[in-house]
Amino acid sequence: MKALQIKKYGEIKTGLEFAETSKPEIADNDVLVAVKAAALNPIDYKLVQGHLKDMLKLDLPTGIGYDMSGEIVEIGSKVKNFKVGDEVYGRVPQEYMGTVAEFVAVDANVIAHKPENVTFEKASSLPLAGLTAMQALQKADIKKDDRILIHAGSGGVGSFAIQYAKSIGAIVYTTTSDTNVEWVKALGADRVIDYKNEDYKEVANNLDIVFDTLGDQYTFDAFEIIKDGGKVTSIVGPPDDKTAKQMGMTDYQMPEKLSKLIEEKSAHYTLTWMQPNAPQLKEIKTMVEDRTIRPVIDLVYSFDKAVEAFEYLATGRAQGKVIVSLAETFENK
């Protein structure tokens, strides 16, 4: 089969290469999926660039990609909840990484039937971003009338988080650039902040929750704008103690600056290290089918243009998700 692989660390154009590889073999609890579409995520190109090689040890060459949708073509002997021909979607675990390929094997317990009312391309855009947003906001115990700032509302995680928070009844602030204001507003945000022309800390303050999708100084600044007892839920900041243990970090100590900010505001801080989750994928399926959530796609690339797709994603200019389609025809909407 044809698969895109990380051949070496470095630039995207030289680090990625198509290869002919053997079709994956499946274990008893696995299914083999003929991939119809794969969504790209920042973690993918960061792996290529070598930024995560101290955290994730890869045996190169190796496949790339975590998000996929497709059709099951083979099932393991212990699989009971799927059959050949089922259309599915999911975010594969680390050991199954390699969804930008004609076939991928995956544990049947971490995927779900895809939403029936969307294309494979749109379905593939949902798992990693959707699970990340849901898990981060659920850790913050988001509820009706909570005032929340969601950074980077035009990104894959941000655009899902806006819709999910609004479905709960939260009051949503979000940041984006001036070119994205109107379409981010259409996702349902109550106040869209053009960060190039406005100071988000003056517009959004005394908040119940800040969803930190940017990290670095933004993580620390979040404590300026939450109320006493507020919450900062991050996907890029330093780990909290519980998440550090989950990530296998021994003898971890939270940065003193962060610990002090938490204490000063009597705040709750957590980092989400997203985990594949089939029940949550089923929730997303329901929300998509009843149109509570709509997939947000920027561009769809054909399989042979996958390297170009990664280069585009790395520019940081995508409005929503970037997709690689392995279908003969696809919908670029």
C-alpha cells in the first residue's frame, strides 16, 4: 500500500516521503480501515520537525497522522461492535500512528461509527480536535452561563470548542485575527476579539474559565483575567501534577511561577493530554447529526499532495481543519 512516512527529522518537504509498505496486520481486537480521509494536526508536523523527539520516541521511517475516517475492510476475531463495510472515524492511539495512508489498523475500542450526515472528509476533521476540546472543557466542569475565553477560535480545536461551549449555554469570548472575525462569529461566539487591534485582557476579564490553546506567556496571563476561584484549562501549558503522572513524568515539579499564580487566585489549573475515547466520539456523532456541531474545514488536498497540505498547515493560516482525501472525489467545503 502507499503511505506517507516521516523519513527524517527536519523540514517538512525533505522529512516526509511516500513509500510502498505492507498492509498492516490486525490483532484480535483490531479492525483494518481503508482510509478515505485523514485530518492533519499541528502535532504531526511538529513530529517531522523534531520538536517532540524527546517526548515521543519514533523508529524512523514511520507513518504519520492520527485522525481518520474510512470503511472497515477486515475485523479481528474478538471484535463484536463493528462489521466489514461499516463507516467509521477516530483518533488512533500512538502505537497505530500513520493515518495518511491507504490503510490503517486500529483498536476497535477507540473508534466509532462516523456521523451519517457528513462526508468522510468532514468526519475526519472531528476526532483529535473534538476530543481535545471536550476533554479540556469537561476538566474545567464548564456549565451554563459560565464566562469563558477560548483562545485561537479559528483553529481546529478552537472552532470546535466555541460550538461545544455554546451548546452547554456558556458565554463565549474568543480571539482571532481581523480576517477571521466574521466567520468565527458565525460559529456562535458572543464576543470575537480581534487580537491585532484589541487587547483581549481589557475585553475579557473576571472570567470563570480560560481555555489556553496557545501556551507560553498566554498560560500565565490567563490568571490575570479569571475571577478568584476561576479555572485555567490548557492543552499546551506546563503539566499539572496529575497529568504529569499520566504522561509518565517522574519527580515532576510544577513551575514555581505557575504554582504562585494558582495560589494567589485560588484557581484550578489543568493540562489536558488528550486520550482516544469512543464514547465521546459517539457524543460528537450525535451532536453533528443534530447540527449542534458542524465540522469546520479550510482546505482539502488529494493524497498525492499530502506534503503540500502539511506545509500549508504549518503556516498557521488555516481557518479550521486541513484534510487529505483518499477518495476519488471529494468535497472541498
